[in-house]
Amino acid sequence: MNRTLPAAACAAALTCSAATGAASLDDELAAIKARLSALERQVREQDAEIRAKDREIAALRDASRASDDGHWSDRVEVGGVIEVEASHTSPYRGDSESDIVVATVEVGIAAQINDWTAGEIVLLYE
């Protein structure tokens, strides 16, 4: 009889802990399901926001392209420099001399190819 009493107490303790363990597992499973539902809702909201931002970006890009569709000459600049040197000498003896010389000629061409690329070339004669 002494041996059956501890065995019965152990069996009763295991039965009680199994019952509380099952209830605890059910509560934990319900909490996990609720958290999963909340995370899925958050992901759906973020996906909708990302799609809306993508539409805004596409609209801005289209508006930018529409304003950039001008003639190619609107994206090209041409500039230049011409230096002319003139001199006149009148010596005490002899003939007077005058001279006009083109000292420097520079031509530059710059083009904006796209939003990220530009090119420039300069031709110089001295």
C-alpha cells in the first residue's frame, strides 16, 4: 500500500500537468496564430504602399521624359573664343608696319546625353 500511494500521487501530478500543458499549448498556438495574422496584414499594407509609391515614381518619370523630349539641339551647347592680336610699329627711321594675327581659336561643344551622362569636347588652336 505504501508503494501504491506514491505511484498514484505521481500519476495524478502527471495528469494535472498534462492538462495544464495542453491548455497552455492551446493558448500559445492561439497567440502565434494572432501574431501571424497581424504580420500578414502588415505585409499586405506595406505591399499596397510600395505599389502606390511605384506608381508615383513611374508618373514622375513619365512627366520628366515628356519635358525632356525636346529637339536634340536643346541638349547641345556650342561656344568658342577667338583672340586677335594687332600691332603697329612706327620706327624713327624706315617704314611703319602693322600686323593682325589670330592668336587663339577655341571651339567647345557640350551635350547632355541623358540624366546621368554628359559629354564635352574642346578644340584649341594657338
